[in-house]
Amino acid sequence: KEGDGRRRDLASNDQRSCSSWGRSSSWVACVQSLPPRRAVGNTRIAFDAFRTSSRLWFSWADHRRDDSTLTEVQKLCTDAAATRPLFPPLGKTLLPPWHFKMLNDHVRNHMYELAISRAIRAAAMRRKGRGLPGEPSVLDCGCGAGLLSLIAARGGAASVCALELSPIIADVAEETLSANLREWHVMNGTAARSPDMRLLTGDVRTFSPAQVGQHDVIVCELMDASGIGESVLSVLTHACMHFAAPGAQVIPARLEIRGGLGYLALPDCHGGLSYAALDPFYFCSRRGGPFSNPGDGSPAPSPPDELCCGGNKAASPAPPSLHSGPFAAKNFNRLRRGESWDLLTSEMTFLNFDLASALRGAKIHPLEAEVEMVATRNGIVNSVQWWWVAQLDEHTILSNRCVGGGGSYQTHWHQPLVPVGPLPVREGDRLRLRVSVSDAIGQKLAFALSTTTTTTTTTKTTMPADGGAGSGGFPGYGRG
């Protein structure tokens, strides 16, 4: 309140209630951790509040001065110089905005904490059964700001090795890990043994076993909206091949890509006004395209044999869209299904990556599959839509499936899609879609859509020669 770094003093025994703010509010509380301080009854705790145009942050007022000898002008000048920094600390400025949404994704954090804690307990039992000394070690591939590394340390890991590609984000991780180690010693005493935390900056795929070591649990959270866009496949392949101790466990163990053909459009509003003319700017038009009616009385051309989209190449033939790139992402949780978006075909499993097979030396990419989908109603397809389902362990599943599509929770991940067509379909039409991941580092999903007259629904999957991935679903997989 009152901003601009004004110092506030709070009594440590002030127990004001927030219930008067209303229980039905959609606002959420914001929390910033501070280094721990011991509070004694009836003492006063001082902290400083700062702001810029886009940040708000706090710090302990450790350096209190005697203002009794200063004039009013000196007090104002000293306050302005001491309590109004131009920029927040490192960790408040260098992380991109989406990183804060990810760190505050409680579903994601909780699911990973459950899986990591179970994996560490299982690794401890394996070590004990083999007569190995010490507690389990954990490798965090793509650690970001260090949250999953801290979860591993809290879960009982004796040592954690964190790897981060970005030097800027690695600086934030170092700050985070150091601050939490200081807190560990404050809360448990300097004599207590703290976890061994190491941070290495660089591409996971360039490190050697001599640098990283062997670990009982390998953790990786490199899923973007598309599922594989942050090189999770190639990173885990290298990590499992070079950094896994005998009997190691990898998290996640499996990654499934599911989806279908559908549409995305701006909804009509304000008394039925149509905004269809803006669809190419929003995503992709449901009118026009390479095989639409030319409007001169001549018949519409037949659809080409194959519509290609996604991957490294531009869509062919080009749909009426300004979108470029391997995929787009929209937050379907904020859009009404049946009005702004919907699937027009049955939902299918596109690809299924057995990530744990990399521990046995299997190759998990490239991978290609062909699925046949049946149109469930009439409409115009202008997109391939999908989501991913990650099996962290045998008990925990995490997904970016939207709630309107059958998910049971929301996450910070949006839902990916690529423009195609537009292609009119009628209920009962059978469409064949080939899905592949063929780029060198396994980052991009490519699609090729063609029409078919097959009368039976089939799924045909082309796997790597060593059988590293398949097309089956997860046992017990349900909503979300």
C-alpha cells in the first residue's frame, strides 16, 4: 500500500482475518518467500516494499538506522536513496512471465512432488536391498528456477544435480538453491547435514558421465503445450543412456499424444454479429482455402490428396491463416466448447512414447503413426487439435487436457493446434491422419491429412527398430 518503498512495521502477533474479503472471489493470493527470521512475542518485524511498473517485491529491513539525528529533508533524501531501487532483485526480473505461471501451477507441482517422493523412497529401498551405502541421488534435467530440485531434496534425496541450459535462468536457480540451503541451516542448525546441491549450466546432451555422475532418479519437466517442443525426447534419451544408475527410475515414464480434427473460431456475439472475417487473424478461416467454391459458377475443386501441416515446413496447401510456426496454443479453458471450438471427429491416440524404455537403451524417436478418424457430425475442419498425457509413475498422471475436453483440472499449459484446410466433413466421413516426429532432436509434430474410404477403424504405428515406443494407452487412464 502507498507504494514507492515506504517502510511498514507489523506486530508479530497481529492475527487479522481475511474472511471479510469474500469466499467466492476469483482472485488468488500472491506469495513471496523471504529468508526465515525467528519471531518473538510482542516484537516488531520490519520489511521494505518496493515496486516498478510491472513488479512488486519485499525484503527484510535489516539495516535500521537512528533517524533521531536527521532533519526532515535528510530523512526524505535518505529514504529515497535507500528504499527505492530502480530494479527488482535478479530472480524478480530475469524469468519470463510464463515461468511464474508454471511455478504457481499447483497441480503440476503436486503431481511431480508425489512422483518424486515415491521414486526416492523406492530408490532408498533398492540401495538398501543391494547393500549400497548412502541415500538416493536425483538428476533434474532442465531445472529452471530449481523448484523440482528442492522438492527432491525435501523428499529425502542425499544429493541433487540440477542441469539448466539458460545461463540467465541458471543464475536464478543458483540464487534459489542458495537461499533455501541458508534456510535449511537456520531451521535445523548449522550442524545438521544438508543435501548436496549441484548446479551445472549447459545443454544436458553435451555433458559426460564424469561431469554429472550416476543417479537413482532422473527427473525431467520439459513438456511445453505441444508435449515435446522443449526437446524432452532427446534430453531424456541422453540422460537415461549416460547418467542412470542401475535400476534407475525416470519421471515421466511415458508420454501420450491424443487429439482429433476440429475447428477454432471467433464466436458470434452482441446480438448475433458475425466475426468470421477475423478468423484468419485469430487462427484460421473456415471459409475459402485451396479447394473452396470459387464463386464464379464453376464447381469447387476436389481436395488435394494430402493436407500437410506442422513440423518444420509450411502448411501445404496453405490454409487461409496468418499463423506461422510448428503449432499455435490457445487456452481452451477460457473458450466455450461448441461455440468457439470443438472436435468434429472421434478422439484418437496419435503417438505414445515409452520414455522409460530409454533406460534399457531403446530409441524413442523418430516415431510415426497413422490413425483413422470418423467424423461425428457435420462441420468444417480448420485445425488439428491435441493434448498430451504424461504418466509420471504408475500412480500419477499429468495432462494439459482442458476441462471442456474431459480434463478434471486446469494447468498453466494451453492446448496446441495447427491450421489445416478448411475441409468440410459430414457425419460418418472417414479421415486418415499421419502423425510423425522426424526432426533430428524430436521437437516438432508433423501432420498429413488425407481422405479415405476404409470401412473399418484401424491404427497403424511405425516404431523404431528396437521397439522403443508403441501405440497403447495407459492402464487405468481416465479423465485428465
